[in-house]
Amino acid sequence: MRKKHFIFIIILHLIPQLGTKVLFGQTKSEVHRECDCFIQGIVLDDVSKLPIVGAVVLIKELNKGVSTDAKGFYKITNICQGKYTVIGRIVGYEEKSYTLNLEHGAEQNIKLSESELHLANIDIKAQKIENLTQTKSTLENAALDQTRGQSLGEALKQISGVTTLQTGSSIAKPVIHGMHSNRVLILNNGVRQEGQQWGSEHAPEIDPFVAKKITVLKGAAGVRYGSDAIAGVIMLEPEALPDSTKINGEINSIYFSNGHQIITSGILEGGLRKIFSTKNPCSFGFRLQGTIKRGGDISTPNYRLANTGISELNYSLSADYKIKNWVSDIFFSQFNTKIGIFAGSHIGNVSDLTEALKRGTPLAIYTPENFTYTIGRPYQDVQHNLLKIKNTHKNPNGNLSLTLGRQYDFRKEIDILRGDKNLVQLFKLTTYTSELLFEHKPLFKLLTGSAGITGLYQENLTTGTLTQPRTSTVLIPNFKNFTAGLFIIERIVKKQWEIEGGFRYDFRHLNVYRIPRGTQSVELDKLNNENVTGTLGASFRPNARWNFLTNISSAWRAATVNELYSDGVHHGAASFERGNENLVPEVALNLSLTANYISKRVQSEIHLYNNFINNFIFLSPTGRPALTIRGAFPEFFYTQTNARFRGIDLSANFQILKNISLNSKFSYLEAQDLTNNQPLILIPANRWENTLRYEWQKTTISLTNIYVFKQNRVPNKIIFKDIPASEIIFSEFGGDFAPPPPAYSLWNAAISQQFVIGNKQTLGISVTVSNLFNSVYRDYLNRFRYFSDEIGRNIALRAKYSF
Amino acid sequence: MKRSLIPLTYLMISLLLFISSCKKDSVDSVEENELVTSVKLNFSSGGTTQTFKFADPDGDGGAAPIVETINLKANTDYTLTIGILDESKTPINNITDEVATEKDEHLFIYTPSPSSLLTYTYGDKDSRNFNVGLTGNVKTGAAATGKLKVQLRHQPPINGKPSKDGTATPGSDDVNIDFNISIQ
């Protein structure tokens, strides 16, 4: 993944038009090589199939480039034989690269410059990109294949600066630069994911198999993607739909030894061209995709964990229709999951928790000898549906697109109840999103950008009907949420510089229908918030080796319903959580600087960030017990402070020998509560990951070590001044129940082999062993660290067949 | 049909599909998550019954619970029965009955402190001959004051395997309260 990213950067550096000089990769003139070959083709927009004028096409190795003409045509001549990488690039589009062999057979062919052997015809299909000055990390191809079968959160751990907040081993939420849940925006196929993301034990309701590419944008990205993207954005994108009549497909089969998890996922796609006998080119493409996952109880190195099975059934259908300058596409996906929650984590109150902590190892009844796929109580049962309809119209001034989305999220949390009653926590969330986007063509030949209007309407139902809730003791009340936004982003490209700026206005209207505690009548609370966010960034390329990106962005987020109105025991967490109706929106200002250095043997990236958050909303312990009939629970209040998240993400790839490379990733984060002058609670520990990779032809062998430091930065005092010291009981670990676990080191090993079968069929097989030495460890950001060890050795067998 | 109308028709159909997928919804099945608001201890001796109550009528949080002090005579034998109720419902939900039907996965534990306050003897057994504690005998000691902790351990089976083993260890607390007790 990192490597991919670096290639992308290399490309950026080598554009001759930007005045860069050849620093490496220049072919020496060789006596026996023929240099009359040429490459030609057309650069096309991937969606509209219209030619792109003025795109730069260059040969990476030679640093030789041309621009496309009015018909999108290019021709690069006088090339010697050899293996080359051809790159297509234009502002506003993503770089595309192709590798080809310009070969030469016998001597008599020397002069035959038009010979097939010498000629390559490459049509480059470019895709639009949205942002240039913010740091992006992408997971695709081989790197993504290596994560197949894992949850979205687990897969994203590959990216430095991204960790997970876990509840056991099956529920993982992505954490970017120490922040998660509502501060991380997930764009699933262009639509912002609206599930139950407020809960720390609510994993994203997404099947990663839908995506062919997962991109993480680190840092506040409020302007383009939604004001609440304080920590960053995760984008899941499928491949563009085909428009040829050929039927293509892919089958992934995965087996994980730990939990005997079996996953099968398939894709079938095809298309039709010119369904009408007309001069207008039109085409139709479709894709069917589905995933089945079944896993049983997982094991730690020393014992099995009861009721930790998982079952998933997901599918998606997509189709598009292109005619002239119109593109319409429709996408529907359904995600169903049932996740068992470790039986030994069910606790009644803080004394149960203390007992569990004292024991260290779960009781024998929770660590059975016998393996089972059965999922008993407690468990989560979640369904998420997404329907997306997008229409794009291309006109001489630019592209106008309208994206409509509907999501329905249905979550059931089934606890261990008396008499096997079917009393459950139910959350039904329906969301409608819309975005009207206009991307204009370059103005004055240097200004490109886009402007858009977005809207969101949401209804959450947990009791009764929307406006008539029936009970008062629900975790989150019924609500109706309406948000609207308006934004514009423009960028200028001049020689080695690219400058980007934009701003956004957002408005939120929230209606909350609830029965306040101890009353019988429904109360309607209306909340309105509005704010402006901005972004300004620059990219500078002094030469072919260096690239500097700097960005300053703001984002804001109004308090969510759970932060405002929680009032009760959070089971499993053994905490009594109380919201605060007076919370004001939090505002983030993120400053980042990225430097990329590329040479033939070294590719490296350093990313520095400093994210100030005014009125950062978080859950803080009061240190006193809340007395209930089930016993005492430590009390937590939602409160606000000024926070600072600053850190460094480092990554580097060293080509030690021709076939051997070393990849090193390091992430350091320091999150400080500035108001109370102490570290913030639940911040991921620093990590250092090293991979040694050996590549020979189509075989790759790698060995990875992950070292996770102990989190020494934990709060040490209770921040609520008005709570008398005499009432504070839980103060030992700054309100936490146990100190952070010690540092740990894990080894992973992988071997993969690619086979080419017949014409276009490929088969990829890999064996990956995680936690090679079956090490016993616990992670600070896993809520189950109080109860059990982390997952033990896990051998994954993966087979991917593409046809 | 004119070609240029095709995308437009498509748009209209998709919009129609989109809107028709909305419907009014209601959540009916949700009840409060097995709320317990009150625990009653009935001490009977010589034909008279005294009842002491721990009540938190508004559930967890909100107003603090009301706890009555247990007043018992010294060196006396009492029959102790326990009642667990959800008084926020009309009619009142008697959870004692549910516990009685599921004896095999419930255990009451009575812990006096200091332990010399009283001695508790279980008066009932479940199908696997483990104690339950819905009814039992209390023999008070000499005059003193202290606390009586009352716990209800919920010990449901794990994947069909019973977890109740006669001890307090498995499961979780459904009730965990402290009464002040005064023996005169």
C-alpha cells in the first residue's frame, strides 16, 4: 500500500513540464539497442469516454513526456527497447500508470519502427480525484488482498496513523490519529455512512469486499466531505463498472484457522454496448457482489473464548447506463451481521468487574474446551442497507452530478435476559442524503474546482413512534436531524506549486423527542447549530525527489444525541454515563505538513500534524460511584475541554537488494487535555512496524514485526472540580479500572504466489500467519483487555481467482 | 421516444423508487431492559412479618434510592423471603416469579458485616440441588449494628452448558445492595 502511494508520488515528480530535471532512471545509450520504437494512444475520461485535452503522458524511466492534442491523442517517439512505465496525468485526475515491454527480436527488424514489437498503443483512462494537498494513504491491489476477510477496521491498521478501538476481536472501529466514531467520516461508494457510529462497540456496517480501493485522508477534511470529518475520511471505492460485453469476475476464498472462519466472496460483472442502434454511444454495465462469512469461537494463546463467533451475509448490486454526456448509476448494498459478545465480559456492576480484573483469566465456564459456531447471548444483530442513485451530466463548462442516497440501519443488541425474553435494545436509523456537485472546467487555464450543496435528513427510532416515544429509559432518544451544507473548493496549479483553498457553510437542526426521567409527557428539544469551515493547502515540488504538502483545515461537529442525553448504565462497559444538554459544538483546526522523498532505493514519507480541538467532547470519569439496585457503577460525564492531538507518522521503504526490501512504519501520538493539563484517556499507544520483503518473479515472502509501546500518557486526576474529594473512590488510574497493558511485540509472516492461467485468468494464493509465536498480549484500546487476552496465532489461507 | 429523454426517464423512475422506499415506522417491542426498582425483605417471626425495602422508583440514576434500615430482635429465628419488583410498570412487574421459574440460573447471597450479626441458612434448592435463596432462615446474633449485603447472581448457561455451580463466582449481579441493619 505504502509502495503504491510512493509510486504515485514518483509520478508527480517527473513531469518535465513542471520543470523537473532528470535525476535518476535515465537510460544510458547502449550500442545494441534499437531506439526507434514509439508509444501512442488516447487519454480518455474513464466515465464519459471523452478525450482529455492537455493531459501529460510520460515515460517514467526516461522522464520523457508529451501532452495530448485536441483529440486526446499522444505519441512518444524515439524510445529504446526495454521495460517502461507509462503515466498519464492531468490536474483533477488521478495518475494512471501502465507497464509495458518494448521488445526487439532479430536484427532485421531494426529499421521496422512500425513493427508490432516496437509499437505500443495504450489508451489511458483517468479518474477524477478530489484533493491534492492533504495526505492520503491508499490500500489497493496486493496490499488490500492481504487484508481480505478482515473487518474494515482491522484492514485499515495497515496504514500508519490508523489504529482500532476494539470490543473483543470481532468488533473493530477505525481510529485515525487517536480519534474515532463520529469524528471519522466513512464514505461508502461516495455516500457518507450513517449507521450507529456513536457507540464505541458499534463497528462500521460495511463489507470491505465492496471496495477495490480504500483511501484514508488523514486530518480535518471538513470542507469537501462534511463538516464533522475532524479526524479524517475513509473512502471505499469500487472499480468503475465495465462497458464491454465480456463477463468478468472474481472469487475470493479465505480460511482463518483461529475460529475456523470461512469467507467466500464473489464478483460478477459485465456490460452491454450500443443497446440502441443509434449514433449516440451508449452502454450499460452491471456488477453483482456477495460475501458470506462464518466463524466460531476464537482462541487466545491459552484458552478459547466462549461466544465469540461471527456470521455475515452481504451483497451488493450496481448498474450504470451511459448515453452521450449522461451517466446514471445505481447501487444497492445490504450488510447483515450477527456477532457474539464474549460471555465472560457480561458484568453486572463494578464489583463484578473488579473480580474479573483480579482473576486475570476468565472462569473455566467462559473458556470451553469444545469449539462451536453457535452464537448465544449476548450478541449484536445488525443490518445496513444503502441505496445510491447518481446522475452525472457532462457539459462544456464542467460536470454536474446529483447523488441521492438512502440508508437504513437496524441494530439489535440482545443481552442475557431472564426467561429468554426477547427484550432488546433496538435502534432504527433512516437517513436520506443528497449532493449536487458542479465541477467546473479550468478557468483562465489555471483555476479548477468544484462547488456543491449537500443535504441530509435522518430519523432515529428507539421507542414508540418518532414523535411519541413510549419509554424514558432508552439509551438514545428518538430524534429527527436535518443538516445542509454549501461548499466551494478551488485550486491553482503553477509550475512546481499547487495551491488549494475552500470553504463550507453548514447548518444543523435537531429535534429530540424524549420523555425526561420521572415525567410522563413527551418533551421536544430543538437544537440549531451553524458554522463555517475552511481549508487552505499547498503542494510544492522543488525537484523530482522531494514533494512537500502543507494544509490547514478546520472542521466542526455538533454534539450527538448520546453526548447530550445519555443517562444510564452502559452495560458491558460497567459505567454510568451521563450526557450534558449544554454541550456546544467542538471546532477543530488541523495543521499538517508532509514531506515525501523518493529516490531509486528509498521512498519515504513524514507526516506531522497538530490538531487543536476547541470544546472537544469526551467522556470523563468523575471518580465516584453511581448507586443503583444492581450495585455501584463508576460515573462518567460527557464534558468539554480544549484538546491537542499532535503526532508524527513516518513510513519508509528501502530497496536493500534487487529482490529484498524493508518497509518501516512508525506512528507517534500525543493527545493532551490542555484545559486540565493532563493526557487524554483512551489514546492509542505508539507503534513501530517493520516488514522485510523478498520478491522474486510472482512470489512474495514477507516477515513483519509489530511493536506496540505501552501507553504511558494516561490521565492521573479527576477533572470535575465541583465533586468533593470525599466522594471520589475510583482515582487510582485516573478513573480507569486498570493500568494500561505493557508493550508487546508481534510477528507475522506471509507467502504469496500468483499464477496466470490461460488468457486473462489469474489465481493468487497466499498463506499468512498472524501472531506467529502465539504471544500473550493485551491492547490498551480493546475494551476486553479487562477480561481476556488478545487473539492467538491465526493462519489465513487465501485464494483469489479472477476471470 | 426521443433519445434525450431516456436519461430523464431513468432519473424520474429512480426518484420514484427512492421515495417509495420510505414508510412510517414504529418500535413496539422495546421494553425497558429488565429493570428492577425495588427489593423487599420480609422477616417473619412468631406470626408477625416485618418488611424492609430498597426502592429506586425512577431506575438507575436520577433520584437516589431509598433504603430502609432493617430492625430485628437479637437472638431470634426469622423466616426470610425476598421480593424483587419493577414498580415502574402498571401493574407492578413481579420479578420474583421469574427468578423462581429460573432457579437453575439464579442465586441469592446474603452477606452480613460483621459476620456475627446473623446467620443465614438457605431454605430452597434448584433442580441440581444448589441453593437458591428465595426463602431461608435468619438467626440473629447479639445486639449490634452493621450492614447486610443482598446479591442476586444471574448465572445463565453458556452455550447450553449450565454455569451455576453453587458459588457466587459465575455470572453477573442483577441486584447488589447494602441495607443498614440494627439488631436490638
